[in-house]
Amino acid sequence: MTTTSRPRLGFAVGYDPSASVGDMAALMARAEARGFDTGFFSETFYTNRDSVSAVAAFATATSRIALGTTQVVRLRSPLVMAQTAASLDELSGGRFVLVVGACTDKHAARNGLPPQAPGVVLREYVECVRRLLTGAQVTFRGRYVSLDGVGLNWTPARADIPIWIAAASPLGLRIAGEIADGVLLDAGTSPEYSANALAIARQARRAAGLDWAGFTVAQLVNTSIEETKAAALEAVRWEVASKFKYPSTARGKVLVGEPNISPDAPAELSSIYAEKGLDALLAAIPDGYVEALTAAGPVPEVRRRLERYRAAGVDLPLVRAATARQVDRLLGAVEELTGPAGEARDVR
């Protein structure tokens, strides 16, 4: 039997501090009506709206699309994280995806927490949350996480809620490949980065004796749609600049294998930001960085960029508009970005 399907495409929000939870829920309803497959919320380092209230609102505003969100470990206990995931999955009728991210030293300092080994904590959280979602009483003795016969007081609707790992370092990518159901690749990166990142995750998954089939690869893609490429690139420049405010952010991209960023750039550009401020950083960002690390231009150009991410191994691009005024155009472009019906494929 031959059927047709269009490539999957997700709609991402969470970075606009002016957008209320109600505003974003209305956008998710429109994204569902337009044919997007997934609605995604980024619970950001910059402390905009929180994921629980946002996804709860999205769940009541929609009925079909999958709903995912990032949550940083240590900011909620494993028990609360499992409780939240099970509740949001119940509210959405089994459409929730939990995307966990490591608590870096930067996150810890911002939240008044002592530093801990991020990779160790991440592994312990994933194991505990998975066990808690079965409805069992869990006892666990880890390096950082300790549970003593605790569990949810009801049986979750799904014990197998997908858990992806938001990975932005070689270690995070290896952990995702070894223990997760999928990986979320970082925004502000190129298709070449995606291919190199997935090579790390794939090798780790193979070494763990796990099949790559069924492992979901999602990626946040900074997207800017304008009538001209020059205008689109200028509109998304701030997104690229945000990745260079702290040297660790861009340095991680280089370590993973981002070929479009000079190894010296993380330190140089973050120093400009620290010494001279945001305007100076924006002026210092090379135009080539803005083009290489985003999907920007008229709709046909953005479609070609998304196809390059898919060719690199991304199953689910999560497009996020660069400015609020671009949202309507992005929501209306789903068929142009994926094709009216996609390519025929054999499913025998």
C-alpha cells in the first residue's frame, strides 16, 4: 500500500516575554488548525512563563497535536517532575512529551543551587521519573537523587510518556543516545551541526545496544520569514547574538561540531557583550553566522533550509518565529514549508 504524508513540522513558542500564556495557547490552537504536528514550549533560562501552566493551557486549547516542553532537572524534584508529566499527559489525552535538560552551573547559580555534576544528575532524574511513571513505589540511591519508597498516588494513563533529552554538549548527546526516547537539538545551529551532533548520539546508542529506529530527533530552528533575505536575516540577528552572551553557550556548539563558528568567537563575542553591551554584540555578529545558524528568508528559502536540517537527520524541526509580527506568516506557511501532501512513501 502506498500512502502520502507531509514532513512533520512543529511550532515553538516561549521566548517572547510579551506573550502571555493565553496568547500562546491561542497560537497553539491556530497551529493545530493549520496542520502543525507538534506544539512546543521552551522554558527558558531567562525565566519567562513556566512550562506547567503553559502546556496545561495548550492542552485545553487543542485536541490533536503533540505537546512538548523543556524542563531543567533539579528545578523540580523527580517526584514533582513525574507528577507534572503524568498530569499534563492526562489533561492532554496522551499527547505530552517531556524534554529534560541538564542543570548547568549557570542554571544552578541563577536558582541559588550548589553545583553538581550535570550529566550524573540528568541520568538519575531520567531513571527515577521513568520508574515513577509506572505508578510503582520507588526506592533509589544515587549520587545526588535519593528516593525512599515514594510514588504517585494514582496510576498514570501512560507509563511510557516519551522522554527526550535537550542536549547541547557531547556528553548530553551521548546520554540522550544511551537512555532517552529522543533528543532535542539546540537552536542557533546549522544543518552541519545537526549531522555532527547526531553522529555522537547515534554512536552512543549503538554502543548501548539500542536501535536508532523509533528514536526521535527534534530541533529548535530559529526561523525568520520576510520578503527579502536581507530583512529576514536582520530580524533574526538578535537570536544569534543571544547565543554569544555567555562563552559556554557558543563553546558547546563548537565542541559538538559546529563548523560555522570560529573557535575563538565564543570568548571574543562574549567579551564584547560584557564590556560594551548588546548593541555592540549585535554589530559584531558576522552576517555569515546569522545566515548559517538560522532558517531565514522568503518562504521558499526557509523551506530549502528546513530540508537541509531534515537531510542531516532531523525528524521534527520546531520552527520559532524571530519576531512577533512574523508569527502570522509562519503559521500560514505550513503547507508551503512542507508541501501540499508531501512525498508518496511505501508502507508495506
